[in-house]
Amino acid sequence: MNNNIACMYLRLSREDGDISESNSISNQRQIIKSYAKENNITISNEYVDDGFSGSNFDRPNFKNMIEDLNAGKFKIIIVKDLSRFGRDYIESGKYLQKIFPEKGIRFISVNDNYDSDNADVSDTHLILPIRNFINDSYCRDISMKVKSSKEVKRKNGEFIGSFAPFGYKKDSKNKHKLVVDTEVSHIVSRIFDMKIEGYSSKAIADFLNSIGTVTPSRHKENKGDNFNTGFIVKDAKWDAKMVNRVITNKVYIGVLEQGKTAKLNYKSKREVDVAKDDWITIENAHESIVSKSVFALANKMLLRDVKASKENPSILSGMLYCKDCGSPMIRRKVKSKDGYNIFYICSEYNIKGECTRHSVKEDYVIGATVHALNDYLSKYNELLKKVSKIDISKLTIKADFDSLNAEKKT
């Protein structure tokens, strides 16, 4: 094999602060081609990782390059400078000082004036590690600046997510502002309405699927956005978990909760959960889709015994609790001579055998509820009649304005 066969490796990432024209892919390519021509080196392959950070080596075309290197397709790797190869001090050193020398690979960094073929010991084991360390430090510094910038934007109520939550879209004039997406916001409203009416999350999902309602992931695809989202499910259909995620997301009442996860460190892609107390929460950050009262009621219904059923939910679903232990009362249908009798019993007794049965007929509860409501409405109407007979024009109000003004000043 001709030892003058080489590949060029090009990389660019705004995340690393690579925003200058001197670091552009075209500029890197031009510098390497010019060097190869002057030194009679043949470029057989080109590997480009555009948009990938140098803080780690988890890059698709870098991996392809290593595979082709192991297959013996070339003997030389040329980069514009060491920072294009990578900014991880330890990993870069491993490749340049161990892996490449063992495989007989010649490594050239044009702007660093480094060629492993004619480099002396001080170049390889002193100057090269120092430059890699500087690149690593630069990457860490940029990471801290990016993190700080994001935190400032979050505290200012700016949305910094890659994609807007389902039901919203980014303002065409300000990408950090959420506006209601009228194409699908009615779906969000429908989910909250059905939950308040007593439907289980599975029943809501089944209903949405039955009428062909678009899912969050499908909606993004329809808008031309190809991405992975936590909403993705097989066959792009709604399920109970998706419904619950909508119901529990405060974004729908105008609240922006950000900073829920954080990267382990600047070299790792792994994200860890952040304690809720450390989230950055901004009230009234954008227009709400549902009211706070509707949101609170829907979330309260999530905690209640509202199980999936082919029938419409009972009017008492999730509304009854055991007075002794506070557990939800669950509905039971029992056969009788006349058909069926429906009872509510303590769930703690039913599941663990603790507490007591506390069996009560559904008809009795509904009857007592109707009686209490009628009694309330009767007294309310009597109060309205009495109020309507009062002649407001004859009312007099006595107030000590001097005392009130004195209190206001203090």
C-alpha cells in the first residue's frame, strides 16, 4: 500500500465556540488540500463532523474514519489543527501517543506544524500534550459560558428548548417566545375537559385514537421537524402516559419550568435530573391554553379512582373517600334479583383487608347528594329574594375618613 495515501478529518461545532470563518469546513478543506499538494500526499477520503462537539469522540464520521483506518484504507490522517481533531485532553493523547503510533499511522496537524513522522520526543510528549490541555481548557470555558447564558435566558422567561411543547409553537419574530398553536391547541383543551368529566387517561387516549387525532410526534413530523421526542410511541398513537404528560405539564397554564435536567459534565452527553427546588420557574411566561382552576381540577382527578371502562364514567367516579382512613372508595357491581346493585367500598379494605368495608349504595349517595344540593339551592334562592327587596338608595354608610387616611399614610 502507498504510504502517501491520506484522509482529511474536518470538524465544526458552534457549541465549542467555532464561529469564525477561519474554522469553517471549507476553510479547513482548503488548508489541508494545499498542504497535501505541496507535500505530494494523495487525499483518498474525507470525513466531516459538522455540528459535533470536540469535547468527546462520540462522532459518527470520526468512528467511520477509525473503522477505515483499521481496514487499512490509508496511512495518514491530516487535520487543520489539533482542536479540529478533539478538545478532550485525555482521549486526544490516547490516540496521538498510543493508538496511532501502534498502528503505524502518520498524524499531521497543519497549523500546529506537527508531523509525527519527523517530530522529536519533546514535540510528542511535551508540546503536544500542552496544546491538547489548552484545547481541553478552552472547551471547558466555553461550556461554562454557554451554561451561564442559558441560565440567564431561563430566568428572563425565555424558552430555550429545541422544540415547542405540543399545543404551542415558537413565535416567528422571537424564537424564545411561545405562542399558542391553534392547529392543535383544541386537542389539549379536549384532554383537560374529558379528564374533568371523569374519563380515565386510557379512555381519553382511546377516544383520541378513535377519531384520528394527531399525536405530538406526528404533528412535529407534519410540520417538517424530524426529531426524537419522549412522546413517540409505536404506530404514533395516543396512550395513557402521553395524556398524563399533557395534564401534568404546567406550560398549559402559562408557567415555564426549565432546567429540569443538566449534563453530568462538559465532556459527557449524559443528563441527570435536577432537584425540583432548583428548577427555574417563571409564571405568566406566555398565553395559557387552560385556566389554573381547570388544571388543578384535572390533576386532582388523576389521583382519584377513575378506571378505564367501556361505559361513560359514573357521576361519582373519584369523588368518594373513606372517612376513617381517607382512601378512595371503589365502585362494585353486585348481581341481584332485580338486576344489579352498585356499591362503593373502601379500597384499603378491598386491597389490604385493613380498615372496614364501609359499603354504601350508589343510589343512596346520589339521593343524599341531590337532597343536599336542592337544600342549598333553596336557601340560596331565599337569600336572593331577600336581597332583591332591599332598597339600596336608602342605605347609608358611615366611615371615619380621617382615621382611614391616617392608616394609609403609616
